[in-house]
Amino acid sequence: MRGHLMKGGAAWRAGLLSAAASFAAVSTALEIPPLRDIPRDKVHEVRVLYLEDPRLPSLGQEQLLRLEARLEALVPEFLGFKVRFKDLGRRDLRAFFDAHAEVFAEHRGEIEAMDLDPGKPADRRAIRSAIRKDFGPRDLALIREYFPGRELKDKRTAARAAYRVFLERLRAIRAIPALDGKPLSDPARRELTLYPYWTFLQFGTDAADLLLTNTVVAGADDGMPIYVIARGGISTGITNNNLSSPLQGNSLVGLLPFLSDAPFFLKERGPIPEEERLEVIATFTLHELGHLLGRYVEYYDHPGCVHVAPKGLRYLEWHREVRRSGRCAREHKKLRRY
Ligand SMILES: [Zn+2]
Ligand SMILES: [Zn+2]
């Protein structure tokens, strides 16, 4: 996941902390209380809402209920928590964003500061700097794992190569044809796939604890971690603070990278056998629920551990390794705020 954060907090996104730099200031101002531990001895209700973009491939209601049933079994096994999913059905993605116009208006300044547009030279410089900032503390050996098959002799070379890969993949993702034949990224509604909007939606909504959507969060922002950079800006999942949720947080999983067999995904991800698709989604959702229920930070160095985000778009291989490995017995540190 990526999560949002406070100053000095670990920026992890399963998708979310991208906002590290700007959300730091924001979360201080928002006076977010520290996360409480979620007790393991009682059953927690997780309200699930599905946000549907009719232009994109989707899960039917029966598949969604099957996914929730699988997760009720997998969460105790992999995370050690007891949960019951409360299915809230589905809402139209555009209508849901419209219904939260006030949240976006209230945080317009922060959203615009976080959002980087690769079409603007100043923002391209900021993207390069975001990549250098993320790579700074990392080992070159780890960076190479995210960009296989490339000659990366030092971190400077790695950052330059990563920048090119990032722009190329993001362009390809935005151009993926939707069911109406037009590109995925709708210029009239660009916010529907942008990380800063989703993070504030997660912070500001009182509608659910877990949001599933058939679109994808893909763009550039100033706090992208390496696994988001390597995917061309895709934050597959995001977990963020939420003041109204009994779990004090909100997790999001964008399902398009699992549901779409567009050439971009087939090339970068490979095919997912139909009978494994829901299981791969369930494993990825477990990763986000590890952030939400366990408060766990993002891990990079635990082989086979569900708390390590998939490298690139190799979701299927990652899922199989996590299931083969079972629950990770190593210690997992907790965040005080997302
Ligand atoms: Zn994560
Ligand atoms: Zn682990």
C-alpha cells in the first residue's frame, strides 16, 4: 500500500504514502490520532463498497461475494484477525466522486501540490527528483530487482532508466482502450485515476472501510515508492487514515490490473488463468488488509511474505509464492499513522 503520512513516518504505499512530502504537513494539520491496535480476539466488521466504472471490465456481484467469502477465510490464516465483510453493493464511480466534491474542494491545494503532470516540464523535473529521493536510501541490488534486464551500474544510471520506464509505462496505461474504444484516461475526468484524489477520498469518505474499484490508480506524484515507479505509476492498493471508520483507516484496491487483458497488461504482467483471477485479487487485498488491520509497514526483504508488495506487475507469481509460503513468521513493525 501506500499510505499517507506524518512527518518522520515510513512512507509506504501499497499504494499510499506517496504523498509523503506534502501529506506530512497535511496530516499534522488534520490532527490524526495515532492508530490503535486492532484486537485479535473479536470479529471485526469490514464494510465493502464496489465503485464501478462502466467503461471498464468488472466483477459481477456473485464474484464479489465469492471474493469476500474467500477473504473471510484467508484473513485469519495470513493475518490472524477475524473479520466479517458487510457487502454494501456497488455505486457508479463518477457519481461517487461527484458526491465527494466537498472533500476535494476542501483539500484542493494539497491535491494540486501532490499531483504531477508529465506533460509539464516543471513536473517532469519533480518526477525525476521523486525517483532520486526514493532511490537514495535503497541498495542498488534491490533497485535492480525492480528493473530486471537493464544495465544499472550505479544509482544515477538507475534513476535515469527508471524515469524512462516510468514515463513509457504511464503513457501506455493511460492509452489502454476502454470498452467504448476511447483511452482509459478520460481528459474530462482525469481525477478518477489519480492518486492524490483517491487518497483524499479515502480520508474524507464515511461510506466504507474497504473500497474496491474496477479502475486503476495510475499517475505521478511526489512520494512514489519504487514499486509504484516500476509499474509506471500504478498504486494497486492504498491504505489511508480515516477518522470515521471504526478501524481508523480505509483501504482501496484498484482491480483493473487484475481484470484487464489489454496488451499492456499481458506484456508486463502476463496472462492470469481465469480460475486464479479471484484468488490473485484476494491475495493482493490481504496485503492491503495487513496495513489496515495489522497497521504493518511496507516490507521489502521478507521472501514470500504478503506484506511485501508485488514487484512490477508480476502479481500472479507473487500471489503463488505468498500462498506457497503461508503466513510470514517474522516480526512486522507497525505504523502509528498511515
Ligand atoms: Zn503495502
Ligand atoms: Zn513478513
